[in-house]
Amino acid sequence: MKTTALHDVHIEMGAKMTEFAGFHMPLWYKGIVEEHMAVRKSVGVFDVSHMGDILVEGKDATEYLSYILPSDFSKIEVGKATYTAFINHRGILIDDTIVTKLGEDRYLVVPNAATTDLIYHWMFSLSGGYDLSLQNISSEFSSIAVQGPNAEKVLQEIVEEDLSKLGFFHAANVTLKGIKIKENILSGDKAYLSRTGYTGEDGFEFVVPNENIVELWKKVLEVGEKYGIEPCGLGARDTLRLEKGFLLSGQDFHPHEEPRTPLEAGISWVIDWDHEFLSKDVLLKIKEEKKYELFRGIILKERGIPRHGFLIYKDGEKIGHITSGTMSPVLKVGIGLGYVKRPYIKVGTEVLVEIRGRKVKAEISKPRMVK
């Protein structure tokens, strides 16, 4: 099992550990609900070093990424991070990802932990004929996410640059106060910082060399103490993203076990239809026919917690299934995400969710269930 550079620190802090995507990661420290609410109300910090880091460089980098991904990177400014997705020749999602334009011919691609090697090899297999280089630098770097309404206040005490000028889904190389960053291929002698996250709150994600991550983690916790910062595990990360309707790669979609297109998964907005990209013709046909199921939120009206694989019914007919579910710490009811047939996708549609043989009243919602 793999470990991150913060693994021993998590053990020392008393984290409840678990296996996730081949990594030994913290599930929770004080508790999932407490960590969840710290992020919603103030600030929390996560070890997200299990995520991948792939550098794409060369004069054909923009053309290449604009073909293998449905986003047109020729339209994107330097410093902008873009949420997009890898799709195969049938238009099926392989993974979702964030791609940041570091320079005119230089990009950072961040695949999910379980798919990093798969994505690297997928990218390599499609790189023939392009003048570029691909480097999987995942093992050299660590990442932490500082998330919540007070994230900027915490990090402004650590970062020399004015963070109010770093826009949402933008990135920059920053100087850290009192921490000397090891010279590295990604950001020189500075820390890479993006205003991104997986919680639905304002937040930032650092990527720094492994040698610097323990000092940075401790500094964030020290500075954040007066704001009630909490170290957070994968449990809170999952409940936070679920309330906001964010996809979980490998669970809400999977190329084999849950094959879905970006249209079905509710992220059709990542597609720029004005340029040529892999499987564009397939997706156009699906879009025109409009027969596909759609990713929806499901909010229970009775006691219960929907879980992966539970079925959704309307008037005795099976109309969909749950892919992710939890008890919402904010709404204090069971919520789920899943796929629903047309014409039952309308918000407010009353449905039933089968939970261990019992039909529980629920209603269809947009995936973002907590505003």
C-alpha cells in the first residue's frame, strides 16, 4: 500500500486510517461531521497528496490537449485552471480532471489517485505525432487542500502575495513566509497554489515537493488554530462533495462498471462543441437524440440513508439507481446522487428509494443539494 509524505504525521495526530485508491489515508481525526462543519463554517485542511500530477510541455501541447479532452485550451488564458474530463473513443468518461495552463506550451494535469497511471498511459498512447513531452511527477510532489470561508485569511498569513487577487480556478507560484521551497520542475523555488477544491467552499490547493509538505502542513494548522481549523479526512471530503453534487471518479462513473458520458454525468458544460476532439461525433449524436439518463440529486423525505446501488422507483417502475449516498450534516437528512430516466429528472419529482426492502419517500433535486 502506498503512503503520502504526511503519513507518519497523520498517525502521530491519531487519525483513523483507511485504504483508498491504493493509499493508506486518514478517514477522520475527531469525526466526520465535526470536520465537515468546520469546512462549511470556517476552515479545514486535507492531505490530497494521493492525487496525480502530470506535466505536459511542448509546442503542440495546446493542440494535443484540445484533441484528447473536450475543452479547447487555445481559448484559455495562462494561469487558468479548467475542470474537464478524459473520454474514450465511445464518449465514455475515463476520469475527470483539472488542467491548469502554466504557460503557452505548458500544462499541469491532475488525475484522480486511482487513475493516475491509467491516465498517464492513455495520454502517452495518444501523443504520437505531437511535439511534446509527458512527465508523471506524482511521486515527487505532495498536496494539501485548505478549504472553507476562512481559507484565504489563514493562507494570507503564510503567503507573501495578495491572495485576494488570485481568482477562482486560477493558479500562481507563490512565496511562503519562513518556508524555503526546494527547487523543483513545477514551480522553481516557489510553491504552486491554485484556488480550487472539492468541497464547494472557497479554498486553495498547494502542490510542493515532498520535502516541504510536513513543514507546510504544520504551519497551516498553527496559523489556522485561531480560526478553529480542523485536519480533515476522506470521510468529510466525501460528504462535502456529495452535498454539492460533485462526481466521484470510479463510483459515480466508471468506464466499465458505470459507463457514462459527460452528458449523462451532468458535466456537458465542459464540452466546447466549436472544436474537434476525440469522440465528438459520438457525443453529438447522443446529444441530438436526448434519450440518455441524467445525473441527479435525491433527497429523502423519511428516515434512511441511500447507498451505492440502491434503486429508485416511480409508480412501481424502476427509473434509476443511486451511485453515492450519505447523511447530510447540513440538511440532516439522507441524500444521494445517481442516474434517473427521462421524464423523471424534473426537480421536485416525488420518487421512492428502496432501502433494504423498504420503499422510502424522496424527491429529485439538482445534484447540488446544499446551496
